[in-house]
Amino acid sequence: MSRIKVMVVDDSAVVRQVVTGLLAEDPDIEVIAAVSDPILAMVRMKAKWPDVIVLDIEMPRMDGITFLKKIMAERPTPVVICSTLAEAGAQTSMMALAAGAVAVITKPKVGLKQFLEDASDDLVSTVKEAARANVKALHVEAKHTADVIMPAMDKHMTQIQTTERVVALGTSTGGTQALELVLTGLPRVTPGIVIVQHMPEKFTAAFAERLNNLCQIEVKEAQNNDRVINSRALIAPGGKHMLLRRTGSQYYVEVMDGPLVNRHRPSVDVLFRSVAKCAGANALGVIMTGMGDDGAAGLLEMRHAGAKTVAQDEASCVVYGMPKEAVKRGGVEKTVTLNAIGAEIMQQLSGVMVR
């Protein structure tokens, strides 16, 4: 098996040296170049194209976002952003993810060398995951299930009948672009939507703001007790779990702390389980592009509760991980292309659903 060819593009000599050294220690990775800016990178790439690019954002002569867009237009290649990002810079990170970056690693402004050495396992695993991404179309601890947040649904539980419909979307790698395509294609009146996109703390607010400016519907980062209503999409805050709750026939969200579930917070499984319990057959569950298996168990619970369930197809996924596992476990009723997900959402407005 050939080694993963990596190019490091960063104007910091320290970063280039440390990242190159850490990656080179792994026998499956070969660092083919470490350069100070995108202009030099393009020269080197003419001779040998990398499998993965580790890219900074702020650099001389050409910024990382411009370079990223150029790569994706010319020859789509997995890109891992490794950049110093304060809260004010989160919008820039969203631009990078929207432009096609596979992952983002946040590096601090001080103690950089030590941070990179401490985070070497994360860096190596992220590069390896990125190498498997299909760009044409992460801290390890005990892997908890949604049980640590809320108990599984009682098989005999029933919900009161309601005409209010809920759509629950779960996604990870490649999801920023996929969600943008889906949500911007929706008309002004839609069912209420709740979303988990695997994303670090402070990133989701900027992501939601960007989508809100692009969409006909309202898109916002969820706050505790926000109502789930027609024409609104709520995105779970990075670093927090989001659960669907119901009072009578009205839905709202609970935003809470808690252990990582499937190594994620927010977790798709947590959201989907809560939707199964609170909405049942009044819901649609959609699992989209992403690494791993978060959401597969929850989608099966939704299907058992009477919800309609949909998975994004392999051809349109950046990473066919989460949908594949959901299909494997029997939680998927229907597989559709990314472009067809909007139509599935809109059917919730007219579908006859009884509980």
C-alpha cells in the first residue's frame, strides 16, 4: 500500500518543521513538501501532486482560502486547515469549510510548538481520514452511546397526535457544503428543522449566520428553549448536545452539556433519539455525508418510532461513512442524492402522519 503523500503549506517555519516531523514519524505518511506560501506550493505540485494538503489561512502572496478554491476548481484534493483561529476568525473557517476543506485543526497563538506535539495523534489521524475523503462529488476517549444523555425510547411509548412536523438532519465531514446546498434550495415555508453538524465550539454561530444570509428560511445557532417552528432551522452549538423536547403539540430544543457521544458533542445520535421519543411518526430523519457511525443508531430508533428516514447516497457524499452505517443497521427507509433531500423535506408539509 502506497504511503499518503502530504504537502504542508504554512508561512511559519516552526509549524512547517514541527508538522513535517510529526507526520514523517508515521510509516503510512510521506511529506513530499513543506512550503511557505501557495505560490511555492503550486510550483511543487506541478511536479508531484499530494494526496492531502495541510494548509494555513493567513499567508503572504496568496491567502489559504483563495488557494483552496483554486485547488477545488482545478483538481479537488483533501485539505486540512491548520490555522490560528480566535472567535473572530470563525467566519473565515466557515469560508474554508464551505470552499471544500475536509477538516479544521485550531492552533493557538502561543505555545504553538508544544500544542502541535501534544496533538500529534489528532493531526496524524485527521490526515489519514482526509486521505480517504471523496472530495470529487478526531481526541479519543471512551465511545459513549446516547444512553449517557437520555434513556432509550420505551417501545410502548406513544405521543399525542399533532400536525406539527419536524425534520432532523445529521452530518459531519462534507456537511457544511451539503447543508448549504439543501437549505438554500428550500422555499420560504418549510417544516421546522433541527440540525447537528459536527463542528467545534464557536464555529457554529458563524456557520449559521452565513446560511441565514443565504437562505429564504431563518437559520440560527440553537439556544436553550428555542421553539422549533416552520421556516426555521436550528443548528446545534459546537461543544453542546441538542435534544428535541415537546410541550403539548409544540416542539422546542434543549441545549446541554454532557459527555461525548460517539466521540462527538453535539452528537447526531443524541438528537435523533430525542426526535424518536418526542416526535415519532411526525418526523423525518436525514443522515448525510460524514465519517464514522454517529447517527446510525439514532436513525434506526427514529424508524422504529414510525418516522420516515432518508440517507444521502454514496455518489454525492464526500465521505460515505455515517449513511453507510445507517443503511447497514437497517435505519434507512430510502436513499437519495443530495439534490433530492430538499424534496424529501418538503413532503413533510403535505404527508399524512398519524401518531
